Amino acid sequence: MRLSAPRHTAAAAVIALAGLLGTAAPAANAAPNAGAPTARAAAALAAPDIPLANVKAHLAQFQSIAAANGGNRAHGRPGYRASIDYVKGKLDAAGYTTTIQQFTTSGAVGYNLIAEWPGGDPNQVLMAGAHLDSVTSGAGINDNGSGSAGVLETALAVSRAGLQPTKKLRFGWWGAEELGLIGSRHYVTNLPAAERAKVSGYLNFDMIGSPNPGYFVYDDNVALEKVFKDYFGGLGVPTEIETEGDGRSDHASFKNVGIAVGGLFTGAGRLKTAAQAQKWGGTSGQAFDRCYHSSCDTTTNINDTALDRNSDAIAHSIWTLGTGPVVPPGTTYENTANVTVPENGAAVTSTVTVAGRTGNAPSALSVGVDIKHTWRGDLVIDLLAPDGTAYRLKNSSANDSADNVIATYTVNASSEPANGAWKLRVQDVAANDTGFVDSWKLTF
Ligand code: TRP
Ligand code: ZN
Ligand code: CA
């Protein structure tokens, strides 16, 4: 039997991790796979500090807008439209291309605001967003002036830095979230499939300045989660996984159409436990936000430290993910180590590790298989996603007596995060003929 080490996966992982961690990949590793396009070995840039005063100035404007419009910024009310106009004005002046998207729900017209920054690869879009509407009972300064202002100030920092991202940066402010994620759902359902496929990740920021804060990170896509965990880890601030209702904000709209999501949250109506007060300070037995959905959700309903840290974390995520190397489509990850398939026996696996991608696997994931066998009908072959989900590539068949499985299969893997250990699982289910996995590869 010919034995060879997996030649390619390690080098590919180095490049890809370099993208995630913001370190330069050695030039020698720039072309991990023969025949694959060369990864762009740009190092991610370090984000600037986001000035808390600027974020708070946006909150003061949202408060004034509510005061001038019946006390709220709710869907269908003039305070909502005024909020959209305020954010759009800042972005237009900073050089963004902005679009207002209209929809109708509950008998009133609603608006999403989309802003794109010039430059970056239009085929790899990094999105961040926040809902801009409040409930009718108040000004909605923590929920969700905070996320709206944090994303806005990050977008303005991109402009001040004259950032030249590797990815296309697109920011969104969603309408009618409080009526059931209506605006964000309208946006994704009206995004053609080909455009959805270009979105490598969506980051959501809803309630990031709660007055009795926790530091919660969404645990959906591991690569996106890691960017935030690393940031707070660097500050020495412990985080927890967000559990106060997954699916209760606009990231759910993106997740529902198979887009990788991440985000931050400082807590709503749930009570802070004693253990949480121990690690974060604040008051145990009290809600993270006692003014959640109430008239007291004003500019005094904000914890400055939480707002500051989370705003800086937003900028960190945009800089890290938006300026790192873009892994070109068509990159191949291969394992060429031979694996014997036991005669009429147990299944065996061979692993290919994918790292540094931000989104999900493609809807047309190409799986190249090279198995030497003297009666290929004996073989059952599956692709296993990192979470263990099996995709059947080939069934056994008693009368397929030809040699070898040398084939390329196409799998719709768009619901699977790209990163992780993918396995080819092969089982020989009949007697008399034997073989081995010679090599296999995934092309993303
Ligand atoms: N989106 C909710 C609202 O505006 C708040 C909320 C509750 C939330 N649980 C969450 C936001 C979890 C993000 C994550 O009313
Ligand atoms: Zn909210
Ligand atoms: Ca081999």
C-alpha cells in the first residue's frame, strides 16, 4: 500500500486561520493546493477605538426624534421615518451608497436602510445590521438605538479610516423588528438566491447597552462567534452564550435562508443571576434591562461601559472579517493519505479540515472521490459535515462490478458552516472484493 501524508489540508488551514486571526500567511503557503487559485495573503487590519461620545450623540438624536414625534420611533410612526432619515444623512455624507427599501405591514409603510461601502470583493459580502424601530411605548434607546448607533458609528469609522476592505461591506438598519422581524425578513426574501449566496456572514446587534449588562455572544457560526469571543477575551471580559431567545432578533431572518450569523447582546427582561453579577458586576436578581419595552428606555437607560465595549467589538469584527484575506472560490482542500476499507466490514473515514471561512459551505459543494476497489458495487459512500450530518454520495449495488470509484459529486451543503472537520465515510458491505481510499477532496 502506498502511504502519503495529507499534503494539502495543513497548509490550507494556515492560510485560512491567518485570515481569521489577522496575521500574515507566509508566502510559501499562499498556494496550498495544486491547481487552486492563490489566496490573497493580506493581513487583517486593527480596528480603531470607536468613540463612546459619538455613539452617545446618536442616541441623543434618537431621543430627540422620539420626543418630537409622540414619544416613540415605532413602525408606521413619524419617529421611525425621522430615524431612517437621520442615519441615512450621516452615511450619505460619509461616502456610502444608501438605499431605502420599502415594505408594508400592519397597514403601514415601513423602511429598511441599506448602506454599501465602495470597494471590496462583491462576491464576498460581509453584512452587519440592527433594527432601528422602537416599540410604541417609548423611545427605544437601548432597544435598539444602541445597536443602531454602534453599527452607524462603525460605518462612519470605516469612512474616516478610508478603509479598503477585501470584502464588500454592507450595513443594514431594519424596520418593524418589533412586529416580528418583518423588515429583515422582507430584505432576505427579496434578495435573489445568487445574491444571498454572496453573503458570507451577517452580524446582528440588538440591545448592546443594557443598564445592568451581561456580555452575550450568539453561538451560531463558530468563526463569527470566535471573532467576538477573542475580542472580549483580550479585554479580560468573560462572555456567555446568548440564550434569551435565539430567533428573537433579525439574525433569525438571515439564518432562515442559510446565511451564517453572529452577534452581541447585553440582555433584556431576564434577571441577572448571582453568578453573573459576580463576574460582570451589576445587580443580581434584577433584569438586565428593567426598562425593556417601556417608556423609561431613554438615554439614561444605558450602561456606558457596555455600550463602549460592544461598539468597539462591532468595529473589531468588521475590521477583522472585512480586511482579512479573501479565500477565493474554487479553493480545494484535499486528503491524499490512503485508508484501507475493511473487507465486508466497518465503515472507515478520512478527514479534511476547513478553517478560516466565514460563511456556510456552498450549495454546490464539489466532492472529488478517488477510491481503488475491485468491485465498486460493494461500496456505500457518505460525506459527513463537521456536525455529523451525512450526505449520501453513493449506495451499494449488487451488480455494479466495475473497478474503482473515481467521481465528482455535488452536494447542497449550504446549511452547514464551512469550517470544521469534514469526513468521507466509506463502507464495504459485501464479500470478495477489497480496496482503499486513495484520496478525496472538497472544492469550496
Ligand atoms: N429583539 C428583542 C426585542 O427587540 C429583544 C431580544 C430578546 C433579543 N431576546 C433577544 C435580541 C436575544 C437579541 C437576542 O424585543
Ligand atoms: Zn430589539
Ligand atoms: Ca493516496
